[in-house]
Amino acid sequence: MSLIIDQAFTTQLIAIARTAGDAILEIYNAPETANIQTKSDDSPLTAADVAAHQLIVRELLKLLDVPVISEESVLPSLAERQVWSTYWLVDPLDGTKEFIARNGQFTVNIALIVNTVPLAGVVHVPVTDETYLGVDQSLTQHQSARAEKYLAGVFQSQLKTQSMAEKLSQQQPLDVLMSLRHGSEGQTALVAKLESRWPAPLNPLSAGSSLKFCWIAEGRADFYPRLAPTCEWDTAAAQAVLCAAGGMVVRANDFAPLRCNTQESLLNPFFLAMGDASFDWQSLLA
């Protein structure tokens, strides 16, 4: 498939994410309608997840008629999925636990996967009406990737990760993101290694859902180790945003790029999300 993503395409994509966000907020602001249930994997499901899922799938197929995988739909077999060169990957409400906890740190995630790589993605934060967009240069009409932030649907700024060489030379603190709910012994050990090697203090930060990737993309943080389970729909859209902004997401065990649709399960391997892909992170973390 020959695909070029232009301004009209991204405008519609952002509009879909924001409309889903509005549907989520209707239920968020009337919690008695949330209808909280428990899925077979013990994760929560609310009426907001379902409403956003139905809206997104319907509208994405109008924008680009390729298969859609959503957290709230039945997962096709790998044999069926492997013939797809291009498909949508959606988490209609990433951070359902944050939604239930009412802390505002939940997102709408929509990614376009091309040949196992998240090449375009939008992450929308309903409570703040912030939207992050990332499009790989291979899908643009220009020679550079698009990484942008919007507020209430209006362009605010280009996204760019911080220069790690500059931070290192100036001995500035390293801003490290931790999951609100999913710490691990491996994460603790890795952070201890960073503390022993970075020439300045580490500054620990917390954020929910895929916001962690977006914070790195806009230069608010530098590093996010995820050494606990996630699924591809949790990460793909934000991975596209971060990579378009100059960062990278790699498997923790071998530093290979994190890819989608390579196995029967959609569970991710443990991974590291980092700003400034030109920096020698591997030497720092080896």
C-alpha cells in the first residue's frame, strides 16, 4: 500500500481521538453511569471503554479502510494478522484504572502500523484536551517526521526530545519516569545502575498510561524503563509520537526496536523508552 499522510488526514485523525475523548468525559463526569465490570484477565472495563471503542472503529474505517485491532475487540489469529501490511491498533481508553481513580491520567491511543512498525500515532488526553501527534517521515510529504502537540484541537508546538549530550556535558539531572502502578525489582536495579553512572542526581517522575512517552517527546523527561507487562495497544501510538520527536523505544534485553504483530500474543517484551535517539544509551545502560 502506498500511503502518504497529509494535513487533512491528521486533522481527521485528531478529531476522531478528541470525539472519543468527549464520549469518555461524558461518563467520567457522571461516574454513576460508568458500569464498571471485570474482564477475564481481571482488568477493569467501563462504559467509557466501550463507547470510545465503538466510535473510534466506526470513524477510522471511514478515514482508512484497513483492519482494526482494539483492546475491546476479538483478537484475530496471528495467521490472519500476518498478511496485513497496514492496520489500525487502538486502545480506546488507556489507563482505565486511572479513569476509575479519577486522577485524569488516561488517554485515547490510536496507531497506524505499517509492516510491524508504528509509523503514525495520536495520543489524546481527554481531561486536559491535549493531543500528541507523531508521523514518521516515510509517511509525510516532506523530508522530516511530524511530531506536534495540540490543545483543544489547535496546534501548540513541535515536539522534540532533549539533547542528552548537552545534559551530560552540563551535568544536569536525568529525568526518569516511573509507572504509577507497575514497579519491579528489575526497574529498581536499572535505576540504581543509572544513579551510579550519571554525573548528576536522578529526578524521578510519575505519570499514568501512555503519557510517559509523550512527556519524553516534549522534553519533560528523558527515560522510561518498563520492566513489567504491557500490550501493543498500550504503547504503539505513543511510540510513534516519541520516535517522530527524535526518541526511540527498544526491547530491554537486546536494544532492538520494539515492533508489533510478530507473535500470537500482543504482550510486549520489557522495553526502554528514551529521548534523543542519537545518544549512546546502550553504553550508559550496559
